[in-house]
Amino acid sequence: MNTLWTSLLGLILIALLVVLMFNLLQGRQIRRRAALREDPPPTVVDATAGEPAAAELHAEAALGKVSQRTTDHSMAGADATSAASAGRIEPTFEMGGEVLEPALDGDPLREPIVDQPTGPVGVEGFDRSDDPMLAHERMQGDNPEPWLVDKAMALPQRGVEAGPILDSRLDCIVELPLGGPVMPDRLMTAAGALRRVGTKPVAIEADTGNGQWIVPTAASGALQRVRAGVLLANRTGPLNAMEFSEFEDAVTGLGVALGAGGAIVPAMSPVLDHARRLDDFCAALDALIGANIETPTPLSNDELAALAKSLGLAERGSNRYVRLGAAGEVVFSLSFGERAEQLTLLLDVPRAPVHEQPWKAMIDCARRCAQMTGGQLVDDAQRPLSTAQVAVVSKQLEERYDGLRRAGLAAGSSAALRVFN
């Protein structure tokens, strides 16, 4: 009897232990699942299962940042272009506006333009503002101020003599120390593909030994010195880091091809700073001004062509016609306007030579055009353009032309055509 009870008690104890252990295990699993729901562990991504691996995700994130930076940089240029375009396309003939001029902000580089005229303006300007152009004409004119050469930036090309194209105010110039005379055909072959970097033109100049820079040709004779330069700013914006690096690589390659060594390429940072200030300064002098003709009915392409021919305008394609100056330069243009019953004449102020009297010529043409079409000369708000308003704009344009001249960028000059392009 004792043995039987002992066995039953043992079995009961074993069953209790089993139940207890089962409950303990169940409790642990329940607590673990609850903990997992509250704080799930990181998921391991299997690249082989078709999901991007961690390294690929990091690469995509980095690429996204680069793309954003690129987009931001591009948008900055696009915004500047849009702002400039907005200024050029919608000129105003209001008599109460204010002249746009470079802000000074105490910058000594801006001091030479303190005397720039102020007052009402009907000519739209651009938001660039400040520095590097007041040297060449100033040093040759009645009021020489070599401030740009002395203060603009500490680049190796400071004070280098101006060439037929390159100008140390407007270009980053690198001279290639030659080991000996180089024939022009060798240079032209080596530099054949070097025409621009990004949106900035590149120019090559040489010296045959007389101390003067020329644009080399096959007939130039042996070249004693060679240099290359990239434009620092134009209407697409200032020279950027990518364009500078491309220019540096191209110049280095050109030097190797010519057997030149030791070319000093200036540091990127001061060059880009100069470019930004040049771009700002030019924008403050830039302007495109227009006049509109409201016609009774829309003109066809053939009717516009016939009208332009009778006005003595030359065709430039895409229903655009231009008045050409004595040397073949564009004075102003005529094209369809924004609306069907509108024609628009445009004057690109820095690019039209002053001696052609472009504003007067354009208004005279606009009046003839209005008379021939039975239309009316109006401003951008479709208000009749009065003689008084025309006179006000004429005065403002005189001030703008004077500002360009004092900046060494006389309207229609080669320097102006380069940076306002």
C-alpha cells in the first residue's frame, strides 16, 4: 500500500512540474511577443531577394543629395536667368520707376560706380551687381581708375596686357610657358576642340615675338608665347566650379600637347568669387526694352514678312526680323507679340551700338509699323505710348549707356557682346 501511494504521489508531482514548466514557457513567449510588438528589431534586407542592399540604399541616398545639390545649383542659375528674362521681356515705360544700379554696401570694389546716375527708369535692369569692369576704358579715358587691376583679386594674370579677345577683367587667363617656338598649326591642332567649357567660351591667343597678343592663324609664324582664357560670366551666369575644373584640365592637356610645363592655374575660390561679382555687376547694367504694336487683326507669317521687308528689316528665322547697323550688328528686332493682335519690337541695350541711335530707330520703326497696319503703339499694359514717355525712356537709356561706357563695356563693343550674351 505504501509503495502504491508513493508512486501516485510521484506521478502527481511530475505532472505538476510539467504543468508549471509549460506555464512558465508560455508566459515567456507571451512576454517576448509583447515586447516585439512594442519594439520591433531592424529588418535585415536581403539584396539577393530583389530588395536593395544597405550599401545600395546608402548610394542612392548619397546620389539623392548630389542630385539635390546639382538641382539647387541649376535652379540658382535658372532663377537668375528667369529673373533676367523677366526683366528683359517685360520692360516698363512708367515714368515713376527707380533706376536699378549696383548696391554698394561699403564694398571698396564698388566705389568707382558711386556716381552712377539715379532717378526714374523705364528700362528694366537685372539683379547681378558689382565689380570687375571699370578698368580698361577708365585707364584709357579722362578719369583713369585702375582700381580693378589693383583690388579685384590676387590672380596671376593681374595687369597682363589685353589681347584682341582676352581681358583680365573678364577672363581667367593662363599662360603656357613654352620650351621653344611653336608653329601655329601645332597649336591649332592641339586646341582644336577647346572652344568652350560648359556655357563659357574659351579663347586662345599667341605672341609671335613682338610683344602683342593675336588670335593665331596658320599664317602667323612661329609662336613664342601662348595663353588660354575662359570667360568669367555671361547671361547664363558666372563661371562655376565644374566649368573651372574642365578649363583647368583642358589647359593642362594643351600644355602637355605643346610641350609646355609649369603653367600657373589660379586657385579656384578667388576666380569663382571674381566671376560672381562680375556677373552681379553686369546684371545691374543689363537691359532689354520693348515696344508693342496693337494691330486691328492678327497678321499671318507672310504679312509679317512683307511688313518687315517694307520696313527695311532683315530676316533671322522663326518670324524674327532685325534692323542691321552699318557693320552688320543687330540694332533691334521685330516679331510676333504675346497675343495674336500684337507685334513686339525689342532693343537689347548692351548689345546695340549707341552710334546707331537704337532707341530712336526702333521707335521710328514702331510708328511706321503702326501706321502701315492701322495699329497703335502701346506699352506692355496696352496703354498708348506717348511722346513724353518716349522722351523719359530716352533719357534713362542715355544714363544706362553712360554707365556701360564708364564700366568699360560700351554698348555694342566686343567686351559687351561677350558678357551680355
